[in-house]
Amino acid sequence: MLTTIAALVALVAAHSISGQQPDSVSTLRSAKRAQAEFEMRRHSLLPEVGTYGGTCDAIVGRFCYWVDDNVENPKEPTRIGELRDRLLSRLAELGATSPGDRWIVGQRVRYLIEAGRLAEGAATARECRADTGWCASLAALALHAIGDIRAADSAVTAALDAMSEKERCAAIDIEPLLNGALKRRFHNATCAERDSLAARWWWLAQPLYLTGGNPLRAELFARRTLVRLASESRSPYSMTPGKDMEAIVLRYGWPVAWGRTPPRIGATSGADAVGFDAKPSLAYGLSSRAVEDLSAVGDGSYSLTDRRALSRFSSVSVTAVGSLRRQVSTFKRGDSTLVVAAYDADGDTAVASAREPVSALVLLRDERTPSVIVRGSVGKHGVLTAIAPWRPRLIAVEMLDSASRRSARARDGVAERDTVRYRVELSDLLLFSAADSSAAFTLESVASRALATGRVASDGKLGLFWEMYGLEANERVTATVGFVPAEVGLLRRMAERARLASPRTPVHLQWSDAPEVRGSVGGRALVLDLTGIPTGRYTVELSVNVDGQPLMRAASAIEIVSP
């Protein structure tokens, strides 16, 4: 009696969720049988790819994952494509009989994408008549496959808005992508707290800010949809779905190509399927500390090529991400902030072949506030300025060649202002080329000559510019500029002992005067002749003392090189 009641309840629940009539159960069974038959035939036809004899970069349950960008993805046999097309025709017929069946429409979108019939996949998702959340999820999956990241991102938002709190909490779960203290924090967080943490992680892990949309958020959501589709059907892996399959897909994505190992002698389970990811894939995730403290964000917060990274993503927006050298300085303009960024990507291999790279300076406050984006002209070096109506917490300098989709980027976190505010404040230090000592030394004039690399010839001149805010007219200021040698390495010490290199000692210059003040802003420029200062790396330190308040400091790194 209990079995009969349980079966009846389950049948009623299925009908209420899917809107199916009793005869649609038979339709669904036929669809599942056709899908299982295809996957079994596919597995037997997969090309042999040999066995992997190296060390797994990650072991997730039953799965061994490794990174090898030098191996080409195997080509799919023509026969598999023919069988998939036959399956899609069958699913279309059955879908017409049960247009509201979520399983059938989901599998149709999945296999249309796999077949490369992306426009049909998007059209099928648009025609979906299942529940709103599921249809929006399929739309996000299809639009992401097409590469329309803005539309895919909007579909993700629509899908999340249509979900219950419990469903949304599961959909935004990024715990498999985290480690350390942040992983523990996310695990113990409420759904609302998880929502906030996930938004912060997606925001900071975004490959480029100048492209718009969030490709990682869209891809992660597409992966979760594929996990659900695979968990309810037979997959090319020919194994029972489990938590390990969910974790491996969420961390590294669903394969775009398949092969199989040679049958093992004496084995009863046959050959193993091997999935191949889209290439290139990069580790866009960042350190836990950077998520917790934006001032800690820097190039070192990201390890894009880390083979053992917890997650990897293949962004449709970019095919390569390099680095660029830059100098970033901030200046107050009332409640707003003016940012000057000099950049140089001439030596970066990622954009070496880029013909028309366009740069951008991006000022960001948080994951909720629209960013300020100022685009520059075509070229691999230059100076950009932008102003935001708030103090940025993150500054990004980015470069993208649309034709090749090759890019370079640099990111710098900005510390929050001290909670104790003093009457006089100091800007960042701006280094500029002072070859033309006759030019005016206003911020507007020196900004165009800002140094991106911090490399200055030993027979040249170095310009320094800074501003002070809150000064009174004729108020005296004591300033000190020092060249402090960077930590000396073993080779440098040996060269100095052998008198092959001049020993480097700190050099300081101090003076006291009353800067010219315009509306409480005092700008100051200083040109230094570097003759006599040994080559090497230094930190240029500026100290400013005003009576009645603590010493203010600003610093920048330079390298004095032989002419």
C-alpha cells in the first residue's frame, strides 16, 4: 500500500511540475532511450587517444585532470555527427508531442550546441515552454556558446530571479572554486552572504572589464546547467553521475571533444573516455586575500597559467592575456578622483602580433557600482586619464586587439583612506620625463610625459610631481626626496666588492618653502639630475611635513640604467 501511494504522489508531482499528460511519460521514456543509445554508440566510435602517463594536475573523485595545451583536440568521426543529427531529429519529433517537457528541450539545446548548430540552439531555448527559470538557464547556455556574453549575462540574471531562494543559493555556489579561509567563509555563509561573496569573486575574476558583461559568471552558470543535463542522462563518460562529475565540470568545464583510451587487457570495464577542454584555458581565479581586501589586488593576485589552479576558464572574449608595465597615480578633485596611467606593452609576447590594440583605463569602486571606462587610441604604449565621482578601490589598465582577441592587462588595488582625516593630504607621486626642462610643470603638462616603465638613463633627468590638498596660502612645507636602493642581490654585492659596480647608498634632498596654492591645492614639480647615482633599482620616497600633523609619504619604484 505504501509503495502504491508513493508512486501515485510522485506521478502527480511530476505532472504538476512539467505540465505533462499521462501519455507524455511514454514520450519522455522514448527520448531518454534515444539519448542513451546515442551515447553508447558514441563511446564505441570515439577515436583512440592513448593513455596519459604523467601526473594529474588535479584528482577529483574518479577523475584525473591535467593541462596540456600542446596536444590538439581529437577530431570527431563523421559517424558520430550523423548519429547526433539523427538523435536531434528524434528529440525534435518528441518535443513537438510534449512541448513543455524540460528534459527534452534541455537535451535538444545541449546537443545542438555540441553539433555546432548554435543559432538553432538559441532558437530552441527561446521557444522553450518549460518553467521560466529552466528556459532562462537554457537561454544563458545557448547565448554563452554563441559568444554573446552581454545577453548570456542578462539571461543568467533572469534565471536567478525566477528561482526560489534555495535554488538560487545552489546556483551561485562557487565553493568548489575557492580554498583557504574564503572557502570556509563561503561554506558557513547564509544564502544572502553567499550571493554577495559570489558577486565579489565574479567581479574580480573577470578577464577584462572593457568588454562588458561577465564571461566567467555566464560560463560558470552554463557549466551548472550542463551538470544538471548530464546528471539526468547518459554522458560520454559512461559512468554514473556523482558529486565528482559535478565538481570537475564546475571547476574546468564540459569537454568540447572526446576520445578514449585503448582497451585494457583483462579489464571488464572497457576503454575510458577522455574529455578535452576548449583552448586556451586560463586560471582567472584569484587569491583569497585579494577577495577579502581589495587593496591587496595586484598582478601577483592572479596566476593565470597555474596548472594546479582550482578552476580554469576559456573566455570567448580573449584568446591570450598578457601583462603590461604601468605607472598609476591618483589626485583629488573635490570628492572625485583623477587618475593618470602611463602604460607600455611593447615587450609582452601576448600582444606581440596584435595589429590594432586599443587600450582602456578602468576605474572601479565595487561590484555594484558602474565602472568608469576611458578608451585610448590604437597603440601599445601611451598615457590615459580618467576621473571618477568617488575614490576607486581598483584600477585596471587593459589592452585588447579585437581582431586577434589578444590582450594585456594590469590591476592595482587602492587602499581606503585613513579613518582619521588630516587637514592637509598628499597625492601619489607621478614620475615623468624631464628631458625638456623648459616645459610647464602643471599636472596637465607632466601627465602626457608620465613614465610607464620607471626606467631612466643614468645620464638623464627625472621629473617628480605631486599635489598637496588643504594648504593655506603662504604655508610652509618641509619636503624630503630620497633614493633608497632596493634590496641588493648576491651578484650585485659580489660586483660591488670586486669594484665592478659602484656601491649604492641612500641619497636624500631636503628643502622648505611655501608652495603656490590654487584653491587649497598646492602642486609641486621637481627635476633631478641623475648624474653620479649608480645604476640599479631604487624606491623614490617623498616625505612632506606640515606643522601640526603627522608626516605624509608617497613612493614609486624606478630603475636607473646605463644610457
